[in-house]
Amino acid sequence: MKKLILASVSALALLGVAACSDSGTGGDGTTTQSTNPPAAEQPMQPAPDATKPAEPAPAEPAAPAQ
């Protein structure tokens, strides 16, 4: 039982050191930046009139059975 507790404490300490360690000068040194939309972007067009009901599709004659 004593070995299990010691192993658990050691594992937690190792994870703590790994999570908090500083790699110093390592790393890629890249940064992120936002992008700007194109200047020629067209404004959104308003939606078609939603108060008009849609017209039903024209009925097509049924194909003859073969």
C-alpha cells in the first residue's frame, strides 16, 4: 500500500513538472493575426418576399406503364 501511494505522489509530481516547465528558447515563435475581408465584397441581398406563397410546380403527365 505504501508503494502505491508513493507511486501516485511521484506520478502527480512528474505531471506537475511537465505541465509547468518552460522550454526556454524553444518553440516556433509564430503569432496569429486576423484577416481582413476583400475590399470588393458585395453587401448581402435582401431575402425574397416571404409573404407570397410559393407557386406549385406544374403537374407532369404520368409516364405510360411498360
